[in-house]
Amino acid sequence: MSTTDPQPQTPQPRGGEDESRLAELGYKQELSRGWSAFTNFAISFTIISVLAGTFTTFSFAWLHGGPIAASIGWPVLCAFVLMVAFSMAELTSRYPTAGGPYWWAHDLGGKGWSWMTGWFNIVGLVGIVASVGYGCAFFLFNLLQLYELDIFGVNFGDSAHILSETWLLFFIVLFLYTLVNIFADRILALMNNISVGWHLLGVAVVIALLIFVPDDHQSASFVFGERLNETDTLGGDTGGLGFWFLVLPVGFLLAMYTQTGYDASAHTAEETKGAAISAAQGVWRSVFWSAVIGWLVLLAFVFAATDVAAVNDAGGAVFGIFNSALDPWAAKLIVLIATVGQFFCGAAGLTSASRTWYAFSRDRGMPGWSVFSRVNRDRVPFNAVIAVSVASLVIAIPALFGKNDIPFAFFALTGICTVGLYLAYILPVYLRLRRGDAFEPGPWNLGSRYRIVNALAIIFVIVVVYSLNLPYDPSGLPWNDGFDAANVNYTPFAIVLPLIFGIWYLVSAKDRYQGPVRTLEEDEVTRDV
């Protein structure tokens, strides 16, 4: 699709112009503006991370749809995700601030819209940090298990204490995320740049291994035509309307969870040079390239899945493909590549989430805003980083408990953060569409095509919210016989929790939260408060 992207010869705004544009929105430059356009793209590309989402949620597509959910479902869904990304890119260009979606919502709809958008965004981003961090720990555990390592009395070679040992690794991973974010801002930018290379090279290696190591592969008819329903829904039927409307949509989580976090380019706009153009391009380009590369990875998975029974026995997890189709050394190498990629992803996710927490606090939207709106002498929102880390740690505590060593809390986090983020994305898009031609666009804009792009994005997100709130299995419904709490889809909490914040807003916060607070008028605002 073509947009009214500025011509290549259009000069990028210099640092002074960036600060002037920020001042027009009411903010003084507090964060360090040292990121290039590539680094801005890199953070969203890293958070999307095809080495994270496609690996950790592949089982949803396999069990709820089979090969077609990945081979055909992925490109179709990603085409609509691009409609959301294009819509967000236009808003990013108009409002290149760290607040992102909640800031857009305020200018377009008012403080109530801003409040709800901000809390949907916070819930989603904290969930991203927790879920990606836990996914990284899960892959790290499996890597250590493949090598049968025994470290400081923790034996990863046996099958005892899997959940507690994985959670210990999660704690360590989250601790490292935090260190990188508070003590190494320049290293963090460098990591994001390196991450792009790691993902490109790593994906190439993964695909090569899955092509050349296995003795045989599935046929194209299997990859693009085989349907599976490995749940008890509809008794495993794959032919009726129920399959298309009740089973297959659950598999959408693979694409939707992977294609999240690209609002990071907007949240780091205040740290990006030429943000009105660079950050806008970072939003949609990260989605586009992740869609292309992710599809190649998924095709490699499905073509290599020659032992369908082994994959089913592994619960649809990619480990079933690796262990049945590859030699041990190749399986270990792929898991290593994915683990490192997920570490990059989680560290970048913490950066994005902390900037949102900082910006929402700067605008008096968070409890304890006076603490979390501070930056340290290195111009890093230290307190916001710590707050997001602690919140991510707390919401992942249920992953200590599970059934048959399966951390169902992790799957709950993936659905909750996905729906939370997409609701945060689409509310300001709806408001922009409602504003119509009265909207004053930035240098990167959709022109008159905003109507069809925004409308497609809104319809798509409605379908996504419906799909991801469907039950995973009949046993997850309390009124059915054989009810099992482990099989419950907890994604509706992504809507319930912010609604609680909505009640909070109506009861008291509406008198305190006035929307974005211009820091250029800080003394006057502080005196009024």
C-alpha cells in the first residue's frame, strides 16, 4: 500500500526542530534525544520479535486450526495489522511524544478517552514485559535441559521443579532487563541495533537448519491445506462453520501476540531524531518486515513438521518439531538463537513500557506520579523502570503454579496483553476517524485514504477482541462437566481490569486527571495541583 510518505529528498528535522515541535505540544526536552531513525525502527522490530512470538505461541495456531492457521492465517492477519500500524503512524507523526496512544486520545477526544487508553496501554505493556520475559526463561530452561546442566545445585537435566526453576530464571532475566534499562542507555540503543542483525541472521540460520537438516518435509498441500482441531471443541471437527468461527479464531493469537509492541516507536519519539517522520515510519515498517520474516519462519516450521503425532504430543509447541525433525545439535542451536532474540525483545519491551509509565505519570495519570515522572542525571526514567519491573514480576507469580508442569498463567498473560494493547491502539484511531478532515496531519500522513485504512483497522480489532476471548476448550467453561480452571481463557481480564480503572476515574480521578500536562508550564500546573 502507498502512503503519502515524504519524498526521499525531504530533510530530516534537526535536534532544534525536534525540540521546537515538542515545545509546540507543551513539553520541554527531558529525555536524551540520541536515537537514529534506524534505532527507533529497531526497538519496535525487536519487541515484535519473530524469534519470540512465533516460537512461544505457535501451539495456539497448531492446535486451533493446524498448518493453515500459520501458512495462510499469518499473512492475512498481518495485512490487517498493517492497517492499524498505518493509522498509528499518522498519529505518531502528528504527536511525536512519549505518551503515544493516550496522548493522541486526549487531543482527539478528551481526558476520559485519554484515561482509558492510557490504562489499556499500561496493562498491555506490563503484560508484554512479563510474558516475553517468562517466554525467554522458558526457552532458557529448555536449552539448559537439553545440555543437562547442573548449576549451583539446580539440576536442569531432570524433570523435577520445572515451574519453580523456570520462574527463577524469569527472575534473573527480568533483573538483567532492569540493569540494562537503568544503567546502560547507550548500550540499550546499541542492543536494539544489534538485535535487528541477530533477528535477520538468526532467522536465516533457523530456516536453513529446518530446510537442510531434516531428511524429508511436508508437501505444499499439507502446509497450505491441512486443518487440525486438537481440542475438544466440536469433537475435533474441522469441516463445519463452527471450526471457522469458534476454533480457528483462537489460533489468531499467534499473529496478534507476535505483532504487538510496535507503539514503542511512538513511545520513544522524544528520544529519536527527526521523530515526526522517523518514529512514524518505525511504527509501520517494523510491522511490515516482521510480517515478511515471520511468515518465512512459520513456513519453515510447518514444512519440517513431518511427525504430526510428535508435535501433538508436545501440545503443539515448536519443541515437538525441533526434537522430531532435527539432530540434537541443530535443535540446541535453534533454541539458543530464539532465547537470545527473546532477551533482546524483553529488554526493549521494558524500555517502551517504562517510557509509557513515565509519560502517564508526567501527566498525573499514575498513582505516585510525582515519583515516577522523574528522570535521573543520565536522563533515564529510573523510577518508572523499577515500577514496571516490579509490576511484571508480581503479575507473573501465578506462573509458579500450573498443571502437568504447564504454566497456564503465561498463556493468560499473552491474551491479556494482546487485547489490552490493541484496544489502546484502536481507541485513538476511532477518534481520528471521527475527527475527519478537521484533523491536522503531521508530515507523514495517509491523505484521503485515512477513511478506508482507519475503518478496516477498527473492524479488524473488533474481530480480534472477539476471537481472543473465545474459550480455548469446552472444559474451560464453568458450566460444563469436567470443568478445569487451567483451561480457562483469562483474556477477558484485559477488558475487566481497565473497566475497574474506568470506575475509579468516574468516582474520583476525573477531578484530578486533566490529560497531558505541559511541562513548559510546570510551575503553574504544580501550583494549581
